[in-house]
Amino acid sequence: MPEPVVSLRGVTKRYGRFTALDAVDLDVPAGEIFALLGPNGAGKTTLIGIVAGIVRASQGRAAVLGRDVVADYRFTRRAVGLVPQEINFDPFFTVEETLRIQAGYFGVRLPEARLAEILRALDLEEKRHANTRALSGGMKRRLLIGKALVHEPRVLFLDEPTAGVDVQLRQSLWAYVRVLRERGTTIVLTTHYLEEAEELADRVAVIDHGRILLVEQKDRLMERYAGKTLRVSLGAPLAELPPSLAALGARLEEGGLVVAVSAPPGTSFGPALAALAAAGLPVRDVETQRMRLEDVFVSLLERGAGRAA
């Protein structure tokens, strides 16, 4: 694995008796899109806040590009861009003014070409001179992303970046995130739209109750945990399954018109297909469905809860 751009060792955050993060170890290498997934209150935003210098860890060490986020905070804050969940800009400036002011906070003069690129990528060109208080919720969310990009950070944290954003814009943002990754930006993404993580992420971490349950390459994760379902549509309804199919765990659905068989990762539907053929059922259509990341995520949380109990 390449040298990590973001590194956490034993990072813990307590608020009184409540532990928001519990001895988290994590490395995110350069040029990766890393999805940090977990339910509400799992510790995602706290972790991001610690790396971004907004929250101080109770113990442990967080580093960006090898520099401690506390001891070298000027360097690390300049290296990080953050899109927070909350909308947090002054409503009395235009879109352009907001982006130029944000660049000034980092001591950066925003070139016209860079400004135009951000506006174009976020579909804000027509709103360049509009007052921010006149923007819709989705446009305000786009502007938050633009603010995080003005200083060309090496690491970009996207904390629920497409919440309240329409589907078309979400697709265009996904495309722009890939462009940023190709330019060398490391991206850490939290999202409740798990199809977003499935579409974008190279690796996935699952966090719950402040603890990292798993860190895995997305494709390997899907291979390990994502089972499949075979669905066979019949030409006539069945009252009951043939014993050979029932023995394989098959079930009848849709009033007996569909035979469904689930298989865990790495197994074959060969025995089920052979049993179907031997039974001579009137097959009209056959399809397979793989579990999505959302299903895997729920399964991992349930396993984590079971271990905690």
C-alpha cells in the first residue's frame, strides 16, 4: 500500500462519559476514494473533524501527509478540504464572492480559470453573480463543495456531499470526484446513499459505536459478503415446491409464479438449476440478483452488534 496521506493511531474522542471514537487505527493512501460508512452517531463526523482540525482528540495521533494535525495544524489545514453536512456560508455575498473569500482564508488568490472550472463542474455558472441566500438547497450544497476545492487540497473530505441534491447533479458530482482522484486528490467520503459508495469507492470502512468494524477493498468486500439470488419465473403457478428444490432452501414468491433460491458468496446455482430441470417446471424467465453494498452494510452492522452483545 502507498504511504498513507491520512493516518490515525489509537484516536479516541470522549464527551464526558460518552465515547464517540474508540482507539481508531486507520490509513488512507494517496489517490484513493475511501468510503467511511456507518449509521447516524457512529463517529464518522467526529473522525473527520479530528483530521480536519475542528475537533481535538482525547488521545491518540492523527496525521495528514505525515504531519501531526495538532503540532503542524497550519500545514495540515491547508492540505485538507472539507465539505461539512451543515450549510455554513454568509448569505450576503454572491457565489463568486463566497468562493474568492474562502480562497483568501488559505492565502490563495483564486485564478479566473480555476474559478470557472469549479463553477462549471458544479453547474453554478449561471449563479455566479447571484446572492447565496437566493440559492436553492441543492445549489447551496454545490457551493459548499466549491468552497472546499478553492485551495486545491491534497485531501478532500466529503461528509454527506449529495444530501438534498437531485439525481442528475449527483451523477455529475460523481464524475467530478473521479476527475479529482485522477489528478491525485485523496477523497474520503461519508454518505447515506450507499449506491454512491458502491459507485465511487476503492475501499470501504464500516464504523459503528466509534469502532472500525472492517476496512476492505470494495470489490473484495463484495466478493466475500455479497451473496446472490436466482429468480425463476414460471409459466404457471406452483402450489408447492418439488422436494429437491425445497431441500436447497428454495422458496415460492409472487403467488407461486417465482421460485427464488439464495446462495452465499462463492457458491454455485448449479444444483438448483439441475433440480429445476429435473422437475420439468415450465420456466418463462431466469435472472440472478447480487446483493448490493447496502445489504452487505446492514449485514456487517448486525454482525458487529452480535459480537458486541
